[in-house]
Amino acid sequence: MRSLEELAKKALELKERGMSTYEIADELKGVKPKDAYDVYVNWNPIGSSVRRLTLVGRAMADMVREAVDQGSMEEPEVVAGIEAGGMALGLIVARSLGKPVASVRPQRLGEKKVAGAVNPSFSAVEGKKVLIVDTILRMGETIRAAVETLQSVKSKPVGVTVLANKSGKDSIEGIPIRSLVELLPVAKQPHA
């Protein structure tokens, strides 16, 4: 049995190596990747109601304002929703922040997400500081593809905000993440 001090030291060491909260927890518990599991986030009660969607988008914008005020995120000039679900929230976040809205569409290449395109029907992002908005962050593949897409057109992603974060990460590619809900694994309790 390791002491609390030893665990804290090990956790800090793993954090400095870039591991997520999930990965650190698993490492400290001795959980192997095959033991890991995912959970489905049904956000239909939010997405099916304009009122609730608006309230959630405003709360996400509030978190971004707070991060900017604290200096942990740069002030965005444009808000980019990730097409499909992220676009609805992106519109509300953009309106709440008083910023123009853009739309980014990462591509799927087989099972992998890769850089895609910025929809020209919305605000331009070239040379701008951009906040990325999406619904659920799982492993970060979609966000990474959105970052690559935005960087390919010379914009600077300065933050990410999501409804729910299942990754345990507080940043991706050095870009801060803010989420309304963070889903973290807990140890299973043995049956008595």
C-alpha cells in the first residue's frame, strides 16, 4: 500500500507526462486498458428543447468568459461550432459572447477523424482567434481534427468548450477545455 504522499507524487509525475485524469486514475489503480469502458451520453432532453439548449449554451459561454477573465484562455474573436450537434451550441455560445459564428467540419477517414473544411457560408476564421464548440468530448479525435482544420487556414484555436467531457483532459494540443459536465470513471465496488 502506497502512502498518500507517494500517490500524489506519482500523479503529478504522470500529469507532467501529459496523461489525462482518466489515464492517471487508471495507472494508480492498476487498471489495464482492456478493463476500460465507455458510457453513452444521451443529451436529447437538452438538444430537443430550444429553451434548454439556449440555457446550456449560455452556461458554456459563461464558463468561457470566466476562463478569459482568469487569464486561462485567450479572448476568442470567432466561435466555431463543429458540424452537426456542436453547431447548435456554437450559435448560442457565439450570440452569448457577442462573437461571429463559424462552422468547422472534420472529415472521417475510415475510423479516424482528420482535418476537413471550414464552411464558407459562415464567418471567416482566417487569421482569427477561435473558440471551438462541440457536444461530447470522448477521446479528443474530433477536436484535434477541428484544430488541424482551423490551423490549416491560419487561424488560432484558443479554447474548446463542450457540454460533456469524457476524456478527463483539461487541454488538447495545449488548448484549454471547459465543460459543463465531466464524466470520470470510478472503481467498481465488489459485491458483498
